[in-house]
Amino acid sequence: MGNAFVHIELNTDDLKGSKKFYTKLFKWKLGEMPGPYTTINTGPKATGGGMQVKPMPEAPTAWLPYVEVADVKKTIAQAKKLGASIALEYQPIPGMGAIGIFIDPAGAALGVWAPAKKTRR
């Protein structure tokens, strides 16, 4: 079976409060990345995630799941062809991969993720 959920991300106005709430509730281990971006480690066999301040003030405070795909650009193009509106066309994450975000025809947001291709040495 393909296209598993691989990441979930919280976009919030209150990053500090969210970090405090979720570490107390679930005992998640958090890490900091540039951006500022907070990573969420939920264990070795679990889907990880992240938290960040909302990228746009008008965006809702919400969790956004990501599905792994082979090619972000192709998946976003196919979603658009099927009636989705595109919130983020394609954004490379240096050294990691790329993401895109669309709103499906019913109004639900979903992110797609493709890890960077590994090169042979």
C-alpha cells in the first residue's frame, strides 16, 4: 500500500503555549530547527511531526497531515486537475525533500511530502 501519512504539523498563533500543552499532555520530545520550527518526536515507530507559528495570519490554527508521494510537482498538478485549489505549489526543504499543500474540492487541507532522492557515491 502506498502514500502513507508521514508527518503532521500544527500551525498556531501560540507556539509557546502549544509546546507547553502538548509536552505536558503527551510527553512528546521536542526539538528546535531554524524558522522557527519545532520538531515532534513521538517514538521510533510513529509518524513524527512539527509545530510552527502560522505562516499567514488568516490561516486557521489547525493540524495539517502530510502524505508521502513520489513527486510533489506531479501530485500537486494532478490535485489541481481534479479540482483542488493549491495553497503551496512546491517548496523544497534543503537537504530533506519537498512539500506542497492543496485544499481538496470539499475544503480540506492536505500536505504532500517527497523525501530527497539519495545519491550513490
